[in-house]
Amino acid sequence: MPPAQSQPHPLDEFASSCVRHPVSAKWTKFAEGVLPMWVADMDFPIAPAIAEALRERVSRSIGYAPEMGDTELVEALLEKHAPHLTLEHLRFLPSVVPGLYAAVAGLTSPGEAVITHTPVYPPFLSAIESQGRVARHAPLALGAQGWEMDWDALEAAVTPDARLLMLCSPQNPTGRVWTRAELERLADLVLRHRLWVVSDELHADLTFDGPFVPFASIDPEVAQRTVTLTGPGKAFNTSGVGVGLAYSDNAALMARLTAAAGGLMGHPSTLAYEIWKVALAQCGPWLEDTRAYLRGNRDALTGFLRERMPAVGYVPPQGTYLAWLDFRAYPWAADAQAHLLEHALVGLNEGKAFGPEGEGFARLNFATPRPLLLEGLERIASSL
Ligand SMILES: Cc1ncc(COP(=O)(O)O)c(C=O)c1O
């Protein structure tokens, strides 16, 4: 059971005027009256230090940033992720998703196969399929640790034409945080089959129960085969601003990504660099507090589901602020999102968007003030 909260937390307060912006995807997609619990934004105000730094930055001219970004930011990122690397090992991205596309374009050829665990964040699948590659799904399976890699399914997915593994770590939508043992076993498979890897670690700072293990840290040989993607968007709730980073121990892989992206990639905005720099330099306590609040939300969600909706399948996420809900016990499960939108007035993500393995599921975003989370859950429970 979640620990009882003695007094309200500042994040309990719903700053309606702050999140209900007319250009917020989350809050404008559904009709008035629907509680949106879908796209991965937080319903919390931006960290005060970021807001202050932006105000200061726009009080002067903006202009282009230097080609390699902001020196202080680069130094902070290298220190955080890979102190042994240099500039030729990194590339800033206009956001993380273009890095997924560039990895597919640069590390595989049309017609080749790309392996990914499913269900998965939808752009993984579109980056493969829209670029004329073949997606080989390795469905996750429920086991002792919740959602687990199915090793037989993975081995079966490694056909001779498979070149790349797209890893989502922590995993969206299940919220699994892979253990070192799992990543070591995956690394063994990668080395045996000489796969390239793109590891999307955008949610890495949002783990609740234990350490996060970067895939490239498993072994130097693995690091030579891996491109890692990261960004400030999820942990610091700055997604719409758009910025990301690709890095690899293997400078040749980075060169292939860069060449494949060509001039299409563009550059991140000067303001995005500012945000990321301030986030890393000053927002550690904000992140710690927000993560603790999210963990409390996760626990509240777990308690509510166990008590009030025991027929909804659910494994408490170990990271991210996303919950993967299994409605397959209900006759309307194939259209769970549409059903709950109509009958509970709650807007979730459709499970099938995460691959066919998501049929019967929906994804719920719990990065919202706890009273609002409980209201959403109450609406769902009443509609069942
Ligand atoms: C795993 C993962 N990668 C990438 C993204 C999107 O990143 P960006 O907005 O920086 O393109 C998301 C957004 O939810 C995500 O969950």
C-alpha cells in the first residue's frame, strides 16, 4: 500500500492555467470534460530555474548557437554519460525521434531487418517500416520480473538479414528497467549475431527502484556496436522544446548516422541548449523531488488497481511515468481506448499503436497531480 501522505505536496495542486495551453497536444486532443492521460508530458509546472534562465535568455537576442552546442552543456553531458568520449563521438539532435530514424537509415540498408521488443514506443516501428526496412518483433512476455525479454522470441527474430536492434531502456510502454543481468544476456546475443544497437535511454533519469544501467556500459565491445540516445525532455518535462543527443564509443557509427541524416536533421534551438544546460546544472533537486512524487503516484496507482480494478492486468512500472494496462478481461478490450474515452471520459493511448501485441491494452500517463490521477482512476473504475 502507498505510504499515507501527511500533508499536501506542492505538485498535488493542478495549475490548470499552466498546462491547459491552447497549443498543448495533451490538453486539446479530446473534448472538454475528458481527462487527458495520454502523451508523455507531465502536468507539472516547469522547473523554476529553467523558467528563470529562459526569461533571462530571451531578454537578449537569441541567434544561432555554435555548431557543437554550448561548451558548458557539452562538458556536462560528457561528464554525465561518457567522460572518456570527445566531440567526434556526439551529435546533437533536434529531438530524440530523429535519432531513431537516423540510426535505421545509417546502420541498415533498405530491405534489411531491424529487431525490437514489442509493444514499443510507436516511432520505433515507423522508423523501421517507413524507411523500407522490415520490423522483426520480439514480443515481451510476462514472467517473474513482470515484463521480460522472451529469449526464444529474440533468437527467432535474429534472421540472417537482421542488422540492428532497437532497444528502449527504460522500456516504453511497460516501464521495465532492464537489469544488468538481462542487458548482459542481450549483449551476448548482440555480439554473437554482430548486430548494431540503438539504445533509446530517454527515460533513464526516471527510475524508481534501482540503478539504471546504460547498455553501452556493459562491455567495451558492446559499446563499439551501440549508439545511445538521450535528452532532457522526459526527466525535466521540456519535451516540446526539442533537443536530444546521440553518442557512441564508435566514431564511425556516429559518422554513418550523420551522413544518413544529411541536411535533413537541422539543429536544435539555442533555447533548447539553454534549457538542458540549466537542467543539468541546477535542477537535480527538482528532479529528485519530482521522481519521488512520481514514485508515490505509481504506488497510489498500484494500490488503486489492486483494490478497485483487480481484473485489469498491470505490473507496477520500475521507471517512466507510464503504466501499461491490460483490459483483455473485458469484451470491449480490442477498442479499450475508444471505450474508456466514451464511457469514462479519460483519454489514454491506444495499445495497438505500440504494435499488434498491444491489442487489448492502453497506456496511462501518471505524471499528473495525485488528486487528478485518482479522479481518472475513479472514472475508469466507475465505468467498468
Ligand atoms: C522512448 C522514447 N523515445 C523518444 C521519445 C520522444 O522524444 P523526442 O520528443 O525528444 O523526440 C519518447 C517520448 O515519449 C519516448 O518515450
